Amino acid sequence: MMNMKFKNRTKISYTFLRVVTKISEFERKIRYYGTDQPLYEAEIHMIKSIKENEGIHVTGLADMLGVTKGAVSQIIMKLEHKGMVVKDTDPSNLSRLVLRLTPKGETAYLHHEKLHLEFDGLFNAALENATEEKKMFLKDFLNSLDGKIDAFEKEDRTDL
């Protein structure tokens, strides 16, 4: 009996890992998002951050995303070259530049949002026949797993 429970847990965890891997691969795909330029995952997420935080500057973006100013600057340079982002002088601080999307950047943002809506539709379709109780269980399980993974990552695993 104990062996069967272990096998079921293993199967569930492997199924979950397969799903997570598929989602990760889906996210990492290079897409054009309705433009003539290929965009990588980091670039489209930078576009999203700029759009949703109008008037943000490189330092603010770096702080918000938890990355270095250099990392943000590199991606911004690529996005400028692709015609997605421009830097404008901040009217409240003339020594600072704020970021904004070009029409091409706006198009990419809108196509990215549409893709996420379609992805949300996959989840809704998968949960279509689930009871509210099962949905709450799944939500609680995923939140619990999220916390446990955070704790797991903080543990010293250098000896493995």
C-alpha cells in the first residue's frame, strides 16, 4: 500500500515537471508579436514592464525587476535598435531619461497580452468541469508548493 502511494506521488510530480517544462519552453520561444522583429523572452517582458509603468527610467526598471542597471541597459539598447523603445528626457528631471514604447513596441505588447489571454483560456478549459472545491485545492496546493520551492532553494545544496 505504501509503495503505491509513493508511485502515485512520483507520477504526479513528474507530470507536474513535464507541464512546467512545456510552459518554460513555450515562454522561451522567440516570437515576432505582430512586428517585423524577433523578440526574446527578456525583451518582451521588458516591453511589458515599460508599458505598465509609464515614464519609468532605467534605474526604476532595474529596481522593479531585481536586476542590474547594466542588464536593463543592454536589453533597452537592443529594443531601441529594433524600434520598440525610445528614451525621452524626463520633464521633471532633465538629467534623467524615461522610457516609452514606440508604435511597434505597443503592437508587440498587445500581441503578448493576447497570447497570455489565450494561455489563460487553456487553464480555464482544463478546469472547466472542476468544482470550486477542487479549484481551491489546486490554488492552495500551488501556493504551498511555491513556498516550499522558495525554502528549498535557500537551503545549502553545495554538497550534492
